[in-house]
Amino acid sequence: MRTQVAIIGGGPSGLLLSQLLNRAGIATVVLERQSRDYVLSRIRAGVLEEGLAGLLREAGAGARMDRDGIVHHGCYLASNGKKFRVDFRAASGKSVMVYGQTELTKDLYAAQDAIGATVLHGAEDVALHDLTTDAPCVTWKDQNGQHRLECDFIAGCDGFHGVSRQAIPTQIRQNFEKVYPFGWLGVLSRTPPVSDELIYAAHDRGFALASMRNLMLSRSYIQVPLTDRVEDWSDDAFWQEFRARMPEDVATKLVTGPSVEKSIAPLRSFVSEPMRWGQLFLCGDAAHIVPPTGAKGLNLAASDVHYLFEGLSDHYLRRDDRGLERYSERALQRIWKAMRFSWWMTMLLHRFPEHDRYDRRMQNAELTLLQSSDAAQRVMAENYTGLPY
Ligand code: FAS
Ligand code: PHB
């Protein structure tokens, strides 16, 4: 087999890149280890920056998002019972789109099917070869045996646990990592959201987040110790703790219900540099992970895809390689700004076991500053709604 761009990973990064390239007349093959049902069973992000929403429309996969998505012009921050609103629109002129990653991935699969793109599921033992030559290739096996794909370029869109990042020699790679001493226990429930906009709540008992997928599907989170397991938490115990961490006026309105999905996600900040090695380009979680506090993970994958799509289009359509040569440097500039913002929101809103009274006063002072300062709210709003590509 031969193609122009081999894409490892059929999550949001890989599918969005494949869709954009194919619509520009550039041939791709997507190799995904899991089944489509498995990929679509994962519950992950919920907040899209305008940049990602725009890319979905450009890819011809934005119609359902524009019909079913909910535009949010602000969010609430709460601290020990009191909440205040950050008005994104007033502070940054931008908004966010609340639309689940699961739905976005469904839309991308449907768009790929509609244009007859090649997405191969069940690709096992994917391996990357000859990356620093002008004839790289990918091998893998499936129920039909061994396969080899010759290509010009490889996009590593295979997430944090994928093989692409590992294909870059360790003496070349620099990893930057911070692991947080807690996780997020998330519950999806067919209940009306407790608020019209997201509520990020800091509390002495720990962080909580009230989010949503639509007006009858809530996504709720509480900070839990890394030692906790999902089976330690009954639905009732979850709702009792969630209610205790929310402001009283919110807690009294809470409609609880059985969990449709319940999982614990660890929190880490991670960046691997560089994001290019020969003809391999890393994209999305394959290169970086952010704590979900700032809702940046999926949105950073989108800006990587934007830069890589531009570079590959310039190569094939305009015989100009400057975009590819600058890809890693350009993507990392935006990634590190989002890393900072996600780290800042995580440090601000969570309870850290090692924190003393002074640290908690600092958190309270930062929240009070945010509540009272237009300038502070502007910085938060500009980062939360998405810095320019
Ligand atoms: P993904 O990990 O989504 O996709 C990679 C794909 O590659 C997967 O389908 C995988 O099966 C495949 N793959 C892996 N290894 C392979 C191999 N060797 N061969 C072939 N295929 C392979 N972000 C937010 O913004 N907000 C959130 O609330 C949020 N919550 C999250 C919760 C969890 C539990 C996790 C893990 C992540 C969360 N994220 C969140 C981040 C998440 O949304 C990612 O940013 C997003 O999935 C990135 O998309 P991809 O880069 O495509 O990586
Ligand atoms: C979600 O709805 O899953 C969500 C929203 C905002 C975040 C994290 C997760 O910061």
C-alpha cells in the first residue's frame, strides 16, 4: 500500500487531520488500534474553543455541533460557598461551545465515511520505519495478516500511550512532566445541569466541577485522592460529596440520578519536545497532556492539527516546506501557554495535601483578585476561550 500521509490514531486529532487533508486532495490512511465502538465509548472533553469549532466547520463536520452544541459566554468560579461569574464575552470578545468529544468524534467518523476516507481499525503492533529518510513506512498486523504502508509523511496522533512518540530517539526527546497528587472522579448522568454555565468550585473538601453535554445530560466531577478506585464511590456517595462542595444556592437545585458513566482520570502536565523527527510529526496527546481543569486537551490537539494541516498543504499544493520546518516550534509556543494556564487553574482550585495555611490564603487571594479585577478576568477569559492560533 502507498499513501501521502499515514496517520497513526483514529481519535479527534487523527480524524480531523485526515478530514482536512482529504478535502484538500491529499491522500491519507488512518491506522487505529481499537474498534470504532471502543473509540466512541470514551467520555472525555466537553468544551470547544472557537478555533476548534471553526476547524470542524472547515472540515465539513460542524453541522450537528452548530445544531446541538450550547454556546457559553461565561463560567462561574466558586470558593467555599460563594460564586462569581467570569464574562468571557465582555472580557475577551469570545465564547466557547459545549459539545462532547464523543459527539465530535462521531461527526468526524461520519464525515470521513462520507468522503470515502481510509480508516483501518484493529491495527495491531503498528511500527514506524525509516523516519529520517524520504521513504518512511508503517507496518502493522490485523486479522488478515501483516501489512506495510509506504508514505511521504507520518502523523503520530496516537495519544499519550501510543507508539509514535517512542519512535523519536530518547537522546533527541526532552520530556517535561508534572504529576498531580489527585485525580478527577467524573460522572455522566441523564439529569438537567445544575447551572446554565459551568461551575468550577474550590472547597476545603476539594475541587468540584459542574459541567454538561446537553440540557438533559450532566457531566460532574470531584477531586479524589489518587488511591481512590471507582468502585469505592457509590452514586449516592458521589452526589453527597459533589453537593457538599457546591455553593448552597446550587446544591439546593441539584437533581441527582444514576451514573451512565463513572471513571477516574489522573491529572498530569506533560510535554515532549521536539514534535517532529524526520518525516514524523506528533499531534495532540501523543505530544502533550494537560490537566482537564482548563479544558485545553482537545483544544490543543486542534491547534496542532491546524499547524500540521497548513504545513502539509503548503508542501503538496505550493511546494513550500516552511510550515513543516516550523511546525514543532510553532505548535510548542501555543502548547506551553496552554500548559501554563491549565497548571494555573489546577493550582488555584484544588486542595493539595502538602499545602499549608499560607498556601490556602494565596489561593483565596487569587480568587478574590479574579472576582474584583477586570484585568485578571480578561487574562483568564482570553486563555479559557483560546489564544490565537
Ligand atoms: P486520543 O488519545 O483521543 O486518541 C488517540 C487514538 O490513538 C486512540 O483512539 C487510540 O486507540 C489510538 N492509538 C493509541 N495507540 C495506538 C497504536 N499503537 N496504534 C494505533 N492506534 C493507537 N480534554 C479536555 O479538553 N477536557 C476534558 O475534560 C478531558 N477529559 C479527559 C479525560 C480522560 C480520561 C482522558 C484520557 C483525556 C481527557 N481529555 C480532556 C483530553 C482528551 O480529550 C484529549 O486531549 C484528546 O482525546 C486528544 O485527542 P487525540 O490526540 O486524538 O488522542
Ligand atoms: C467536561 O465537560 O468534561 C469538562 C469541561 C470543562 C473542563 C473539564 C471537563 O475544564
